[in-house]
Amino acid sequence: MLEDKVNIGLTLESTRIAEALEETGNFEDKLTIAKFALAYAIKNDLDTNLTEDKIGDIGGTKWNIGSVDSDQYLRNVIISLYPEVKTPYRAIEILMNKGLTSIGEIIDNEGIGKISDYM
């Protein structure tokens, strides 16, 4: 069985997308963007394969889980939504990256647009 993550990271591609979103000035920082992407992924049913062990090469922005989820709220949301998931922080990392990748496809096809375009 896989151990859960102690650090959550973005792929290089997800980091590129987060940087583009950060440049809009609509988000405080990349962590806020990653959390937005997590919610986007859940809302848009991008939650397949949450138990996969790798989503790509993590080489971009990284955070300790204490910075991402100090009160374990996100962990508890994942456990509630996906009771089969035994590694909630791994699932959070996967969903953040899937959300950013999906948002990136929209940006590439339609431009960056408004934040409400992703809700």
C-alpha cells in the first residue's frame, strides 16, 4: 500500500498554468490557485484514478501538507467524498494537478478569461 504524501507538489505543466493564473492578480498565491483547481476538479468530475501512484513528474511548486491543510479540512473533505481513498493527500495532489491541467486546456483554447469561466 502506498504511503500518504507529506509534501504536495505540482507538475511543471501545472506550475506553468498556476503562474499564468497568478499573473491575473485574482489569486493571492499559487497555493490558493492549487486549492481552486482542487475544487474545480471535484466539481467537474475529474476524480478518476485517485489511487494512482503518479500523475507526472512533480518538478514545480511544492508545499508541506501542514501549509496546505493545517486544520485537516481538505483531508476530511476527500475522505467524505471518496471513502475508498486511503491516501487523501495523494488524492489532493492528483486533483490539484488534474484541475490545473483542465483549466490550462481552456486557457490554451480560449484565453485566460474571467475566473467565473471556471466555476
